[in-house]
Amino acid sequence: MNYLNHFESNRTVEACIAGAGDFGRGVLRQARQMKALSARIAIDINPERAAQAFKQAGIADSDIMVCHSRHEAEIAWSQGFFIATSAFDTVQTLPFDILVESTGIPDVGARYAESAILAGKHVGIATKETESVVGPYLTRLAQQHGVLFTPLDGDQPSLLVGLLTWAETLGFEIISAGKSSEYDFIWDEAKATVTCNGNEYSAADMTSLWALDESDARATVSARSDVLSDIPQISVPDLCEMVNVANATGLQPDLPEFHAMVLRTIEVPSLLDTESHGGVLQGNRRLEVFNCLRRPDELSFAGGVFVVVRCEDPHVWQLLRDKGHVLSQSGDSAMVYLPRHLLGLEAPISLLDAVLNGLPSGGGNATTPKFDLTARATQAIAAGQLLEMKGHHRHIEGLRPEIHPAEALAGSANVPFYLLPGAKIIRDIDAGQPITLTDVELPESKLKEIRLKQDELFAG
């Protein structure tokens, strides 16, 4: 695709950035370099943080105005200022085209996205937590109002849906698709350690597990997982992103908690194939996450995305293997992959596509709820405890994420993971037990309100 021609237009797309974290700052920085995109509005719970994001993008302090009311925002806009504020309500009447929702806060994401759609704005969603609970409803709501609710390139869901639909359009048989986890497992043979996310772990037994056993690759990978069990091998963000892909594409996990194996890049098509071809999967069209194992001097998978396809013409695929493409040990399958995800630096492509061309990112969106991200207790939890979302990874202590078929929020249904922050446990829960509506008292929230609307919309 010639992107310059694809976005040929005389107009400038105006974006409003909600969330002054890494993703939002990336969009602001790129907008400064682009002729077709302007981002003059930034929202953060702390408006001074939003103003700081502008400064980091190269905006002079004298060109930034912190606004606390719609009137102030309208004056600032008319005078050409960059606007920093703490709430979407302050700026929702301004003439921008698309909201970039990147707050990372599930309830705020739901509130801002719904408000923007009702105000006739497109929404690019980077808050995957919101999308995992109510993405299909917001997609349908946007369609009703003649705008788009779309994932954004730069994050794995959009990139993976795009790669997957590309492969399907070409007629490939899809065995599996997924992403590498956020942090590599870096093996230092001299020190006999594996480093992950800045933490170093002793791993002397990895020397014998670096290469796959040619007669039983699955045994090697299982042993690796045991040796590296002190390192978290699955995270809530990984499965949250994958449930959004599942809803957009219909692909499903092989296991609710995923295999989440520790693999070298060259091993992915060997293990993420069906059992009959030497892999671990029970069937085709499976979603998966793997932890990228590499030496310090090897290229990272960089949190990228992949599709494993069936090799149907041995001659062609041997030719491609000779050119460096990644095939399984047997030659029965091959991996096609994008070793990147550039967060907000890449997202402007999606903003232009939505506003100028009326196209969602990735080639598809989730118009019906197929799967939910749910939770299972990893430890006993006593009645009366409040569940709290913590940290960069938006995890809840004592809970493990899983993906199950979607069900309405009624009776003894499993509770969507991101409805649980702030919930009160109302009866003792044993380790290994799924968290259901009968176990918790959910707080009232915009996210819960929209989820009930989604359940009503798709009832039956």
C-alpha cells in the first residue's frame, strides 16, 4: 500500500488524546511530525500532566492552556492554544474528529468512549480493558451514530487482526495466531541466568533446554516452564488483548488460561501446531501467547504478532525456508510475523484511516460478544475483602485471567475481569474457584451500566 496516496486529503484530522501515559504521549509526538494530523487536546486526571505531555512533544509552554471549563476550552481553541484538561466534558463540544482513549482505566474508558460516540466523534480505543468488557456494544453504538469505534495500530490486537485477515484473504489455512508477551526471557549462558523485565533469575538447567529435543519437543518446552516457574509466564494484559482479538475474529484459545510457552522465535511453528503435527494444539484457529526466549545478542520479537499457517506446497515452502522464513521442524507449518508494536508512535495511521477513509484498523471489529475475560482465584479469598486493581499491568492480586465463552451478567455467570476492581467478596472463595456473580457485590459504574446494555442488546 502507498500510504501517502491512501491518505491523500486536503484536510487535517483533529485528535483528542485521553490519557497522558506512554501511548498518548506517542500520538502527541507523532502529530508534531505529520501534516495530516493535529492533536491539540490532551486529557489527564491531572491536567498538569497533560500539559507536560505537550511540552515533551515539543510544544512551547506559552502555547499551552490548562482549562477547567467548557468556556475556557472554547476560548483556548479559538485562539489556537493546545488545551490540557482533566475531563472529557470540558472539551467534548470542540470540533475534533476522533478521541484516542488511552487512559487505561476501564470505567473511564467506557464513559469517555460512550460520550464521544454520542457527540458524533470517532473513537480509537487503546484502553483494552474497556474493550474487553463492552467493545461489541460500543462498536454497534458507533455504527448507529455514523462513526467508528476502532482498535488502534501500535497495539497488538489491531496489528494481529490485520495480519490474520491478510492471511485469510490470501487463502492460508490458519493454525494459530497470537503475540509474544511484553517482556523477553533473555538467557545468559555464561552467567546461567534468565533476565525478564529487569529481574535476573538463576537458571542453570537451561543449558540442556536451550534446543528442542528432536524426538519430543513438547517435553523440552514443559521442562523449560518448570525451570523458569519463578518468572510470571502469563499476564492479564496478554489475555485481555487476546479476548479482543477473539471477539473480532472468532478465533479461540486452546485452553482458557492459554499454553503461554517459553519459546525461541524459530520454535513457534513447531509447537503452536496441532498435536497430530507435533505441536500442542487440539485444533486449528487457536489464539496463543508465547514468551520469547533469546540470547542477549539475538533480535527480540518486540512484542510483535504472528500467524502460523499450513504449508501445502513443499517445494514453495522449502524455497521460502531457504530465504530465511520460519518453518516448523517437520516443514508442515510456517510462521508469518510482524516483530513490532510501536504503541502511540504507530497509532496515527489508524486515526487517519478512521476519519479520512471510514475504515477500522485491522480489517475488522467486534460486533458481537463471543468471549469474556474472566477470573479464577489463585489463593483463598475471605468474605469481606475488596478487590483492587494495581500496577502497570492492571492486575488484581490473587486472581488469574482466563478466556471463556461470553455470557450475560446474570445468575451465577463468571464476572468479566475488569468489572471486579472495587468489588466486595461476599462469601469465602477457595483457590482454583472461578469468580462468579454469586461471589461478589459489584460496584455501580459506567462500565457495568454499559455491560448490562450490551447483554440486553445481544440477549438470545
